Amino acid sequence: MDLTYTAEETAFREEVRAFLAEHLPRDLSEKVRLGRPLSKQDHEAWHSILNGRGWLAGNWPKAFGGAEWTATERHIFEEETTRAHAPRIVPFGLTMLGPVLQHFGTKAQQEHFLPRILNGEHWWCQGYSEPGAGSDLASLKTRAVRDGDDYVVTGQKTWTTLGQYANWIFCLVRTDPTAKAQEGISFLLIDMASPGVTVRPIVLLDGGAEVNEVFFHDVRVPVANLVGEENKGWTYAKFLLTHERTNIAGIGFSNAGLETLKRIAHAERDGAGRLIDNPLFAARLARVEIDLMALSTTNLRILSAAARGQAPGADSSMLKVKGTVIRQEINDLTRRALGPMALPFVSEGLEGANDGIAPDYARPVTAQYFNNRKLSIFGGSNEVQRSIIAKQVLGL
Amino acid sequence: MNFTLTEDRQMMQDSLRRFLTDRYSAERRGALIAAEAGFDRDIWRDLADLGAVAALFGEDQGGFGGAGFDIALVFEELGRAGALEPMMEALIAGGLLAEMGHGDLVARIIAGELIVTLAYLEPDGRYDLSPRTTRLTEDRLSGHKSLVGHAEAADLFLVTALGPEGVTLALVPRGADGLSLTAYPTADGMRAAELRLDATPANTLLTGALPLLERHIARATLACMADTLGAMETAMALTITHLKTRQQFGRPLGKFQVLQHRMADLAIELEQARSAVINAAGQLGTNQEARHISAAKNLMGRTARLMAEEAIQLHGGIGMTAEYALAHFAKRMVMADHKFGDEDHHLARFIALSAT
């Protein structure tokens, strides 16, 4: 047991810090710092900068163009990029699909798709949930029927995050309607420019439209775009979800959120003093910081175990639950910190419309609080995660 | 002790509930929120015709109610329906005007003909009732008031300011010289504005106004809590319906024990909220008023957050969508914590009041 960083790790941190100081564009970090929405071009620009340094795919093996970082190195990278207010890496291609293709894809699929994830030619989105298949994902109904060298896909996906930017979607589809729920599912890669694909935005309670419905009407998908074996898609989906969950503790988001919260609590007046001096508020803030300090170590413990060859299994469900609870608590404290100034709700579309209404830092807070209620719902709801912990970790 | 409504109040509750159920749907509310006006003038006049505004005022003020239970009853129904009309403005400004002897204006407020709004918050003032920077000098007002409710629709502004004789209430008509508004929607679907005054001519109504202001903010706090209670009831009902109908893993979600227990906890908290509002309503105007208002507002802050977050969580993704009715009620009950002092503000106030 040793909580200090090695000389190599410290040197890596310095290297990341220096790179960010030189290459992270100021306009991007300002947007992130102020909680402004990032455009597709913003994301692409940042991906391109990281890719140029070979740091876009920290989790990928070097053979596929990744950096092949250790869990600690990834942690350092996340800490430093968060501290510098760098945009997050869009996870769909890099964190989710990439590892699936590396483990289960054909050589042709790896050679075609992986470089296009890195160079930004393909923006992926995830076609898992359906209107009738949420927590019970295995009840999904989107059909793929074999017809010569194609599958013909018909059905609907929903909650497709940033689907409006995507040109490719990886989908779970039902290829055998007679099999038991989990056994008739396949994993398909679908070009969203195919005839019969329609994307419709869903407006969320915070006013944003980051998620979409994706409709498939007789969409022809080459059989070459099947990942792994037909009817084995559920195995790949579970593999993907555990990989998704290794990042889902969201330590970086929480650290950044806590920093913003402290800044606001220092700036906000309360009675004759500052909000940070209010003992009730200070206690709330301290409690969540204490939780985050512990979770940060839980996160590293679980990820290091995973790196030693133990697959990140049900333990990562703990990271999902606690990580999202902490992020949501920070969002909650931030809205509280604003007092009455949490109320004005000025559309992001009206740049500058907020002038003279509330401090700049107030603008995204209430929307973020409501938007991040999603954290405990998506990627397998926290209820589903708790069931996994009970069954697979505790044997209940 | 008697916890049943009087016959008159029961009739008012029934007719308000019928009327608002008939007039408000998620689509209608969404359309009103998206429109500039932010509420429906016809619904507002009809509410006045039903006596919903008159119920907030005593008989000597031209109404037929005015007690804590009358206020709670009306606002619970508005919250339950997710109504957007300027009832809170009528309660506060109307109540202040009535006590300052402006019966002519009050009669027009009760009739739904006149909208007067109180401008008392200031930027950086958090939940302070006292004006800090707005000044009244030689019958002219200068300063910046925040979060003035339904300001665009208001005919008159009742403004708090520091005058030569302390906290002063002054009246300013819309369109007065040096008056400007920056209007915006609020997260709970209402409309508000920043009000800027630059040597605006004003009619001083009262000096040494802080005790009166405190009394009427207490009434408004009760109204806000009753509104939240109503919104909680609707969120609860929507969630029960969802759990009964949404099928996952081959059965309705409501058959999962873990979800049943969470709903049972919400049901318990909802009754706690109802009792806290009853406590506050019953103590309005007594020497225990402040302590009970703070107790209730703290409890409402906690239970409303729980209800909003659990209702969204138990709905899953659909609970996150703007189109579905829950979104409005969840935002309404969480944002209530940002009005008239939040959970911590009232916890500290309760502790201070309990020590004396």
C-alpha cells in the first residue's frame, strides 16, 4: 500500500500539465469553465488536438493507436484535464465501441473503424434503450431480419445522446425473436446516412435537447457490420457497459464541480458575510468533499484491480452509484448556493441575454442540477446497479 | 381540534379543483410558458370570478377569507394544477395595500382587473427583506430590484426602498420615467424581471414598513409552501400511475418491493408536508407564526427535493422530458426552495427563534 505517485507518474503529470498549458485553446477552456454548451466543432477540435499527441485513446492498446495508460495514468490525465477545464472526451467511439471492436470485431472492422474513431471521421452514438426497454434492456424489440448479404432493421431507439451529431450508431437488435430475451440479440454497426434512419430530438426538462429518438424503417445494413457472432450481442453489450462504468464514477466532473461550488460559495454574500462562512452550508460542502476524497481512492482501487487482469465487473456498479450520488449532491449544493439567483432561466440560445440578470457563474447551474438527474438513470439506473451489487458482489 | 374544512372552504376547494383540472393540461401549460405573457388572462379573470382572489382577503378588506387556511387552500390547488397566474402577486401586494388603506386598488385586484407586484429583493441581497441599495430621495426612487414576479404584466410596482425614515414602501406605475425592465422566464415556468429605477417619481405609501413587510412575506411563504404541497401531490399521483402501468421484467414496476418501499416513504413525507403546512396556516398571525413558518419551510425544502428527485428517478428517462407533465411540477417544487428563504435559511431562523 503506497499512496504516493512514482517518479514516472509525477513526470507524466508534469508532461500532461505542460501539454495542456500549451495546446488547450483558451476559448474552449473558458466555455467549459463557465458551463457553456460545446458545439460539435468544439469537441472535434479538442479530439484532434489530443489525437495529434497520441492521447485521445488513453484506454486503447498501442497496437490500435491508443496510449495504453495504466489506471493511475488515466486518473492523472483526468485530474489534469479537469483542472485545466478541458472538454471531456466524447465517450461513444473511444470508451464504448472501441474496446468492443478490439475484443470482438473482425480484423477488417478494426482496420476500418478504429482509425476513423481516432481521426474524427466517425462520430458514434449508442442505440441501446427503446421506449419499452429501459432498465429491462433485454426486452428490446428492434428487429434485424437477414436478407441476403444484409440485415433489414426496423424499430426505434431512444435516449440517444448526441445522436444529432453522429454519423454512425452501434445498436442492439433482435435477430432471433424465438430465443430467450438475452439470447436473440445481436450487435450491429449502422451508417446513419442509410435510407430509413430518422433522428428526432427530445427536449429535456432543463430545456436542452442532447438526447434523441432514432427510428429505423427497413434500413439495410451489410452483414459485414455485425460485430462478433449473431445472437451473442448481449455479451458484447455487457462488456461495453462495464467499460462505460469504469469512467462513470465521474471523479473529474465532481472535482471540477466542487471547485466551481467553492468559488461560488466564496463569492455569494450571506447576511453580513460570505456563504462559505455559513456553518450550515460549510458543513454540507465539507461532507460532500469528504465523500469525494474517499470515492476517488475507491475508484483507483477498483481500476487498479481491473488493470491487474481482474475484469472491471460488478465492483464498478459501486462507482456508478456513489459517483452519481456525489455529482448530484454537488449540483444540488451549487443551486442552493445561488439563493434566489437560481431562479432566472435564460436560454443558452440568447447569448448575452443574461447580462445584468445574475452573475455569470449562475447561468448554467439550475439547468445542470435538473439535467444531471439523468446520471442516476442512464447507463443502467442506480436501482439496476444496486441489484447487480446485491447479486454479484454480495451473493444475495 | 378539527381537521376538516368548513363547508365554504370545501366548496371553494371543489370548484377550484374542477376549474383548474378543466383548464390546465401539460400541453396548455407548456404553450403558456413558451408565450411572452407567461399566463392566461382569461383564466386569471375566471379565477377572480370564482372568488379565488377574494378568498385571500378578509371581509373588512372586501374579501371573504384571509385566514391562513384560506391562503393554503387556494395555493394548494394552484400548485396541484401547475397554474401560472399572478396569484402570489395579488396576495402580497394586495395584502400590503389593504393594510395601508388602499381599498380602491384592492377591490380591482380582487376583481382580477389590476396586477400589482412587490419588488423587494435586490441583487446580492440573497433572502434579505430589507432594501440595501434602493433609495427613495425626494419622492424619487433609484436602484435595482431583482426577481420581480410577473413584472411585464404588472400595472403597478410596490417597491421597497431606504428612505429618510427607514424602510419605505412606494408605488410606481408601469411606464414611469426612469423605470426599465429586463424580463425573463424562471425555472419554475413563471415570469420575472429585474427592475431598474433611475430617479423614478414614486408615491410613498408607508415608512417604517419592515414589520408590515415581514408579516406579508410570512403569508407569502405559507402560500408558497401550500403551492409546493399541491405540486407534490400531483408528482406523487403521476408516479403511482407510472409504476402501475410501466412494465419492465415482465411485470409492472410497482410490483418491485424496493420501489414500493420508496413510494411508501414518499407517502409518509407527503403527509409530513401536509401537516407542516397546516401548522403554519394555523399559527399565521399568532406569536408562534415565525417559528412555525420556518419549521415548515425547512421541512418543505427537504421533502420537496426528495419528492422531485424520487419522482424523476422512479419515472426513469420519461421523467426527464420537458413534454411530460412531471417536469413542470419537479421544477416548481425544487425552485420553491429559492423563494422566501431556503431550507438552511429557515433552519438557522428556527434555531434562533427557538433559543429565545
